[in-house]
Amino acid sequence: MMVIDTTFKPVWPVPVRIKTAMGSSAQVRGPEDALQCLAHSWPAKQGTEFESAWLSCMRMLKRQARCDDAREAFVTAALKANVLVL
């Protein structure tokens, strides 16, 4: 049986701002938020950058990757999807 630590919720030191489909913006504060965005509000759920961001965030939540690496992969995917707010 696998036990999951539900108190573990990493956050990025600087949130990532993305454009939403409604024309506003949203702050993505960590890998959990990023996975929600990728799953539910991403314009194209395919491609190298999307897959890299997804895997990096999943690995971070399993404590198998660094938080900075997950953020960097998400920023790269947001740039590729043209949703990053600078």
C-alpha cells in the first residue's frame, strides 16, 4: 500500500501568470496549480513542451524533481502555447 503525504504542497517563489480563455489572467502558484491548468484550460494538450511540463510537475509532486525544474518546464510550455503573461 502506498501512503501519500497530503500536506505536501510545494509553491513557486514567483507565481507564473497566464492568460485564460476568458481574456483575463491567472496566477499559477505551483506544480499542483500548473497541472490543473494543463488539464483543464490549456489551448493544446499535446506537444513536447506540454508533455515536459506535465511530467515535471507530476515528478515534483512525487518529490522526484526540483520545484524550479517544474516551474521552468511550465513557463516553457506557456510560452509555446502563447499564454504566458510577461
